[in-house]
Amino acid sequence: MSYGDKLSFQDGRFEIDVIQAGHFPGAIMTLFRMGDYSVIYTGDFNLLEFEPIASCRSAIGGLRLKPDVVICDGSAADLVFPKESLTRARLYSEIMHTWRKKKTVLFLSESNMGSIVTYFAIHENVLRRSEGRIPFYFDETAWDQMCILRERKDDLALSVREKIAQHRDPFHSVMIRALESEKPHLGGIGIEEASKTPCVICIDAVLHGIISEEKFNAIKRILSDPDNLVIVAGAPRSSPAQDLVACRGHIELKSEATDRYERLETRCRVLNWDVPSHHLFNYHPDGDQLFEFFDNLMPERIVFFHRGPNNLIDIRQELAKRPYVKDHTVIHRHHPFIRLR
């Protein structure tokens, strides 16, 4: 779409005039006229770079017309407000506190969330060193999903190389290639060596089944240091992960070396980051950014298209505090678009 286009629907019974379209800082927005209303439509607040709105004011400064209506697409409206922003801030604070002590950060996760969290921690420069590389360890499941060292796959075990060869997800591929170009100092080392130095370790699996001797010794070393940080990303399902979150002081793991369960003392610091994985992929803006966006535009009407936010009650309470909002609506994806009139 471009300036001056007219879009027609239902055999001309419903028309909109495109006033302005394209990329704005931190958002994809289209401003158009529909009947007597000017409307701003937000496709995604985030873009593929996982960046929230960089500056609402700069985005609005490029508009030629103040809109009467703001339409939030489903992904932009699907917020967890304000829990997600507070949890993420707490997570980063904990990581930095541990990292400054030159200790180890261990991610334990369900459904590859640990490697996703690690990606964001690196991408946002939460984890950084003044010189040298940041050593990483990812187990085979994480390698299969993330392929961090795709270009250095010759250094990996054959089973990992085979998994990488089977990888077919272009989204991950683009994301990781961009990360590699931005952070060339990333490196992969064995978990036993990694746990001896300041390191980020991602084990993309729950702590169940038989643990290899190398991984068992590394986990034992990490859990025993009170300055280390263990992050359980997602709802813990295995007994050891549940024991970690409950701070029982120990967990039991089955070691491959002895083929029996052994009790490991847990003196480390533990953070449970229970946030759905799709929130990490979509990386939604914080609630206060969404309302800053509204406060700058001051639309009379706000429409949540596709589906309402998970926390619609909270958002409605916030909207009720804003006298410029005269109406807000939630329209399901299966309802006809003409109902907006």
C-alpha cells in the first residue's frame, strides 16, 4: 500500500483511503481513512528484531494526521501486563548481579526456552565482557533448535552435526546468523570446562533420566556455589527442577557413571522465570509502552483486532483512567471487518 491508494471491500460497499503506510520506528503502522474516521492500524509493535517501540513520540511525529481510532492487531495486543515487564527486568537484574561476580549462569528449561532466553540476554547486551569471548555450552537439544555455531559445525560431535543438517527452520536460521554477525566472540566449549569459568550454560531439557557424567559433574559444581544463578525457564515439570524452585536445599539426579540416583546439595541462587515461550518469540512491548503510545495519539476509539489481550480487564482499567478514550472494542478474527464502521 502507498499514499493515495483506495482499498475496496465487498464490491465497493466498504472503502478505505490509505493516508500513510510503511515502517515507523519500532512499529509497522498504516494510517488510513474509513468513512468519517482516520484510523491507525498497528501490524506488529515489534518487528523481527524483537525490539519494542524505540520511541513512541518519534513514530507519531511522522504521522500526517491524528487518528481517531487505533487498531491493535492480535500480537500487539496480546500482552501480559504488567507481569512480563517486571519479570524480565528481574531476570536481567539477577543475571547482571551474578555475572559481575564472575560466576556461572545456568539455564534449565522446557521447550527450548532457555536458549531463547539466552539469545535475548546476549542480543540486548545484558551479558557482556570487556574483552575476549563469552563461553557458552548448549546441549544437543538446544543445538538442534538454535544452531548457534552453524558455521563451526565441524567442531561438534557427529550426532549434533547430523541434527544441524536436519534443521529446516528459516526463522531460527536468520535470527542466529544475525546474532553471529553481531557477536563474533561467541564460542562453544564442553560443559565441564565451561562450568569452571564465568559462563552461560543452557541445558534445554528437564533434569530427568540418566545424566551423563560430564553434565552431572558440571551441574554439581554449579549448584554448590552460592553465587551462581540457576534460571528455571517455564513451569518446572521434573522433580529435580521442582525441588530447585522450591529451594529444598537438594535435588536428586541419576548419574550415568554410577547408574543410581545421587543427592546434590543446592546452595546456588534460583530464579523461576515462568513465562510462555511465545511471549519470548514475539517479544511484546511492555504495558507502559503501549499506554505511552495511546497517550501520545489520544485516540477516541481503540480496537483490539483478532483477539483480546490476555489481561483485557487490566487494560480496560487503564483505559478508564484516560478521558480521551470514548470507546474500545474487541473484534474476533472471524467477525467481518465491516463491523468497525
